[in-house]
Amino acid sequence: MKVTIFGTGYVGLVQGAVLADVGHEVVCLDIDQNKVDRLSRGEVPIYEPGLEEILKSSLLNGNIRFTSDYGLATAHGDVLFIAVGTPPDENGSADLKYVLDVASSIGQEIDGYKVVVNKSTVPVGTADKVRQRIGDIISQRSGKTASFDVISNPEFLKEGSAVNDCLRPDRIIIGTDSERAEDVMRELYAPFNRNHEKIIVMDTRSAELTKYAANCILATKISFINEIANLADALGADVEKVRNGIGSDPRIGYEFIYPGVGYGGSCFPKDVQALIKTAEDIGFDTKVLKAVEERNNLQKTVLFDKISSHFSGDLKGKVFAFWGLSFKPNTDDMREAPSRVLMKALWDAGAVVKAYDPEAMQETRRIYAESTVLELCASKELALEGADALVILTEWKNFRAPNFELIKKKLRTPLIFDGRNIYDPGSMLREGFVYHSIGRPSIF
């Protein structure tokens, strides 16, 4: 099938590359010509395992191409995906400017029948707004006949495993009341629906709410276990033992109950805020979601409180080695990353940070440019040189089994603050470290 993707951000680029990989003819549009040129050469602007390989393969066989021409893009696709950003407004609601701008462009160029797919994460009722916008533009034109359906097809991609999530989805939500549009989408997703039936069809508003509900319940699990971790700290319990105890219940499971320094990224913070705002707009008070957001914001300060307490509030001139900057492993995404909150707090207290991350160094450099209080190091070992303590912010695999003797030699004092609980407290005691983690007794 012929497919057009409007937007080459995280969702659009992954979706386009995967659809091309299974044989669909894909055109991806972006208004940034420099980005179009880079993608056309196979240069991927984000880090996502497996994405560069399938993109280059699809470029070679001609199944994907990139353009900034709206006319060409709209004419090409039988299915038109809107996959542009929906950044939060100041009040927390999702900004639909870019979504509606694409809808306007489609309305100006559309000819014949098209299925317009809202792939971006958007508030309930957005499909109606897109339908209205395209229809209004068409009604002002002359000389072309056009018909279309607007459907909701939310993405459920996890950064770090997005390609695999696209290739092997656990469910495919299609929000539509049009049999014609449903048939088109079933044909499009047939290569991903062979093992067992994964397609779930519902109305557009339910599909839009499903996306928010999915992310918000996962965010809720994270905030819940973080609250239990803080309670464990106060009661002298071990949250990791609690986690194993509750995770063994199949009704709860082990996923998303790892205590830490809070969730970040482009989805959970934004989607929780957006659903709270959507509810406020209709006079509904989302008490649970507000608590989830509040706990997460507080959780990002927990490690600073532990650091400050250890040093009796005197952090001026102290140097801290950061292992990990991205909000999670297998991505270079720094959006809403807990590391950013901790860095600012340490800088405000007069400390300096030496940091290493396997993938987020370039993005960190872009955000902070030249800084006298941040040194980006070429290796995790170099970050340790002369530091007063090691701080773990991201649970990258190559941080899990380090040379602890080397760490002790390079640090000024054998001191670790572990924001991801990747080390065993008993082992840290035997290795001779002072060890602070989340929701577990500190080792002195």
C-alpha cells in the first residue's frame, strides 16, 4: 500500500521505517529540509536500536523516501498518518497546532479517497477537530473531488524497543465507525496481524482515551512503588524485597514497579498532565492522576536530599560523577530526565558534575552548551576521576557489573548514590563502600 507519514519525529520515523520494511511504499514528510536531506542519506537523528538498519535497507530497495512537499506527500498516500508533536501548553494541555496545521495542508491537497490517521497522542475529541478542519478547507476549494475518513490509531511504543514494538505489537487499536476505513487499516496492518488477532476496533474517542489511560496507569505504577520506597526508607524496610513480594502476584506483575528517581521522557509526564487538563475542562477532578504527578515531581528530588544529608548540606566545591543522563536506557532522550533536576539542584548548591552516558552525550551538550559546572567525559571511568561520589541515574547495562576496586581508586571517597538500585547493598558493604539507594537501608 501507499502510505504517507507527516512528521519524522520519534513516532513518525519509526512507524514509517517499519511499514517500509514490510513492503509498503512510504513517503515521510518533514518541514525541515536539512532533516529531510539527512534522512534521505540514511542518517538517523535519534538513537533507537535497530532503526538505522531498517531505514537504510528500505532506502536501498526504494520503499521509503523523504520530502518537504505537502502536495507530493498527500497525493502519494492512500493512508495519511499525522505523527507530529503535541507539546504541552503552559497549562498542561496538549497543543494541537501542528496536528491541525497538517490537517489544513491535507485539506488543501487531498484528491480522491484517503484515510487520515491520527497517530500522535492527542486529547479525546481531536479526530472530530481534524475531520472538521479538513472538511472546512475542502468546502472552500473547487476543481477537485475528495472524500476521507479520520481515524484514531494510537501508538504504544517504548523508547529503546520501539522498532520491536512496531514489528510485534501486542495490540493495534483502530478508532473508527467507517467500515471502509477499517478495511483499509486491516490491509495495512495485515503483516503484523498474522500470529493472532491483535486488531481492536472501537470508536475514535475511546481509542484516543485508551492511549492516555495506558500511559497513565503505567505512570501510576511507577509513582506508587516510589511512594512505597519512601515509606520503606522511613520504616526501615527494603523496597526491593517488597517489590518481589507484590510482583509475584500475577494481578500486579513485575513490570513498572522498579523504584527509582521518577519517570521522564516525552510521554508519561506530558500525557498525565494532558489527561488532567482534559478532565478539568469538563469539570472532573482527577485525584489519582494529580497524586501521580505530584509524587513523580517529588521523587526527582529524593536523591538530592540524600546527597545533601550525607554532606550535612555543604555541597559547595563538591564534584559528583554521574553515570547516566538519559531518562531511561537504550535512548538518548533527555526530555524530563531526572538527571536534569538533580544537576540543577547540585549546581545551585555550588557543586560540579562530571557525567557520562553511552548515548545521550550529544543531546546533553546541545541542551547545556558550554558549562563551567558540567564536564562531559568520554568514558564512565574518566567521570570518576577526582569525584567525591558516584551517582547512578540511568540503569544502562554496562553500569551493572563495574570494577569496584577501580571505582574506589578513582573516587576521593568510596561513596555511591544509586538512584536505580542496580547494586546489592550486601556486596557494597563487602566492597567497602558507603552506599545509598532508593527505599533500602543505607550502608555505612
